[in-house]
Amino acid sequence: MAIDEKKLEETIRASLVNGKLPCPVAFKISKDLDVSTKAIGEMANKLEIKIANCQLGCFP
């Protein structure tokens, strides 16, 4: 399934806490939208959004 980048971007932006994306939320988005954590990380990087409280080092 192709990633709907617009929906992913909107979901990430709507989930920010103090301008950052909490790691547990990133994992939830990954599951809810059926996209890889890598895709979440890449989109966050593209949007210049930091991932906060990274649990497993999945998001540099």
C-alpha cells in the first residue's frame, strides 16, 4: 500500500506536543496508518520535527 504523504503529514502535525512528536505517538501513528516507523521518521525529518522521548532509538 502506498503511503498517503499528505495524511501522514497532517496526522503528525496534529499530534505534536510542544512542537515535538512523542515517540509513543509516532508508534501509534505507524500502527494506525499502517506505515513503517522508518516512514514516520523520514516524514518528521522532512518536516523538521523532532521525535521526543525516543524509546528504542528508532528515531534519530
